[in-house]
Amino acid sequence: MTIRLLPALAIAATLGFNVTGAQAQTKIATANSQQILENLPDSKGIQAQMQKAKEAAEAEFAGKVQKFQEEAADYDRKKDMMAAEKRKQTEQELQGKQQELQQFNQTKTQELQQKQLELFKPLEDKVLRAIEAVAKKEGFTMVFDKSNTLPVILYSEDNLDITFKVLDYLKTAKAASPKSDTKK
């Protein structure tokens, strides 16, 4: 048993040294992708476009709600004069319209979220390409995003953050080739 244990310990020790050696070669950085996105001029245009779409959806929903409230108020005024069958039918119709309002609101919310994803996808891809370019230029083997609400990084030194280098890269890349960015 001791003979088998010694080779196993030797292999484990060798693997441990190799892992330690690999870690010493790793150069890590962080970037705040959300901050980068927010500082892109294209982002502000998309945000304005999304705000207009949101306001239009809210106005449409408000109009439907107002119409429903008017119908409900009309029912409240007339319900005492209605036959029991007609009252029951009207109440069911109002409940159906209330459910339609809820469904409309959910659908519009999902549509807005989908539109936002579609509009921001090209910018997100652009940011990822820029992060990759800066990481390669600076010799980083890994870049962690620290913009999430649950950050991937719990701690990092400020000198590891390449957020502003990526922003600078994007600014110089745009200045160097403004036509290529606008066609995408």
C-alpha cells in the first residue's frame, strides 16, 4: 500500500506545481461593460428611441385603461336598473376586458424588452470585440466583467481595470473608421 501511495503523491505534487506555474502566467483584468456601453454615443440614441417607444406604449395603454374605466363607471351607474342576466353578462364582459388589459400590458412590456435587446446587441458585440482587442494588446489572458449586480469579481486592484482603455480604443477606432461603424 505504501508503494502505491508514493507514486500517487508524486503525481499530485507534480500537478500542483504545474497548476501553480500556469497561474503565474495568467494576466487578469477587469472591465465594466455597462459603463462602456453607457458612454458610447450610439447608446444614447438607442436609449432615446427606447424612451419614445415606451412612452407610446404607455399612452396606448392609458387610453385603453381610460376606456375601460368609463365602461366600468357606466356599468356602476346602470347596474341597479339591469336585469340579473344582463348584469351578470356585463360583469363577465368587464372582467374579460380587464384581463385583456393585463395581457396587453404584458405583451407590450415583452415587445419593448425584445426591441431593446435587438437594438443593443450590435453595440454589445462591438464592446466585446473592443475588450478583446485591448486585452490582446495589453497581454491579458482573462478579462472579467464587473458591471453585473452580482459581480463576477469581488475584488480587483484599480490598475487591472481596462474600462477606460476600451473606451479610448472605441473612440480611436471610431475616429479612424467612422463609416464602418455606422453601416453595422
